[in-house]
Amino acid sequence: MTISQPLATMLVNGVAADTVAVLNRGLMYGDGVFRTLRVVGGRPRYWARHYRRLVADCSRLAITPPEEALLKEELDRLIRSAPDCVVKIVVTRGEGGRGYAPPREAHPTRILLKTALPTYPPHYWETGVRLHLCRLRLAHQPRLAGIKHLNRLENVLARAEWSDPDVPEGLLLDVEGNVIEGTMTNLFMRQGARLITSDLSRCGVAGVTRECILEVAPHLGLTSEERSFGLAELFAADEVLVCNSLIGLWPVRALEGRQWQPGSLVARLSQSLESLDA
């Protein structure tokens, strides 16, 4: 089926489409990376940061990234009919034959997918969310740590552990019991004037919102730290939040019987992030 360009919901290498080749290595092996952007008023938020991360992730996998001007033109074309939406950008190594060995002459595939903005209850931002402690433990793979690669089976299996609609997110630990991230978010905790997030040098995904929070924290009188910590230290935190590019920041109000009273941290950080994206 061919979709007219103004109403396109997906572009594959710049062409409106609703399929990708069966031999695409992104499908066959998860050989690729992605970014998810929130588009507001026809403007992709934090575009420069997302593109910089896309290039860095492609480089980690030795995939040639698309040129920024080309990708931005396709993005602008895709969102023309929906100025408020979500766009997922996927870059794979392209098509290849049977076997794991990358083709000698790879021709990367770029996919842009437009979807509606997700809706969540207002109290997630106002009074906080309850987290599920996932049984699945994240494996260590420093070669892939931090990258938004297409191999997300750990997240899929972890998210399948619960179905309670009042629990929108789960907390993931690694094989050593360190707190790493949510199934779809990064996590921060506040201890006094210290804002702490997990060390992602062995596993986990380094999101753009996480990057922005680390940047603005010192301007709010907070010392930012990236280091390992376990559940006991998390339970002792003054405030906890989770974040990503779509939801922004949610305060955490409960985990495994521990309850927090959301303070001013999320509001202060959110205001600073708005000015950062101005």
C-alpha cells in the first residue's frame, strides 16, 4: 500500500511506506539504533542533542549515520500534518544476506515513524508514580552500554512482568543488584543537595533527558553524580524521579513498600529543562 506524502506515517529512506525489506539487518539481528522524539508545535524537542546521540550510537556500531540536513528535511515533511506527535528514528545497517557478518558494502536504512502522543493521567506528574521492581536483571555488555540499540528484549521481558494499569513503569537492576534504570526511563535520586543517577558504563541506555538533567542540576544548587548504588541507598533517598523524552519527569511515590512524598525537585528541574530547550 502506498501512502500519500502529506499523510505519511512512515518514511523509509525518504519514501512513504509501511514496510521494510525482510532481509533488513535491523529486523534480522537488531543491527541498528533508534531515537524517540517528542514534537510540539511542529518542533522536535532537543533536536540537536538527539541527532548528536544518534551519530554517536551509529559510530559505536560502525554504521554510517544519515546527514543531519537530510534527516531533518524528512522529519519536517513527516510532521507537517501533525505538529504534535512522536517520531521514532531508526537507522539500521541495511539489507544483507544470511549470517552475522556485516556486508562489506553496507547501505544503511533510515526509518522515520510518526505516532500520536501518549496520554497519561495528570497525577503521574502531580503526585507521582508507583514502580514495579522487575525480576529480570540486566546483563553487562560494556560494548553496547549507553546505546539505544535495537536489541531491547530485556526491556520487553521486564515489561511483561506486570499488567497493573496503575503502575506505569518498572525498575531494572543489573546482575550485581545495582539500580540501573526503568524499562523506558532513566532514574535519579536526591540525597540532600546531591542528585545521583546510575553509572551506565556496563549496561543501560543514556537518554537525552538524563543528559539535560545532569547539565542543569548545578544551576539549581545540586551536585550531580553518576555512580553505582543499590536498593538500600535508593530507599534512603529524599526524592526519586524517572524521566524520558516523552513523559518528561515523573516523581516516584512508591516502590516495594517504600513511599516518598514528592517535593519541589521535579518542578524545578522541569522549569530549567524548558529554558534549556528554548
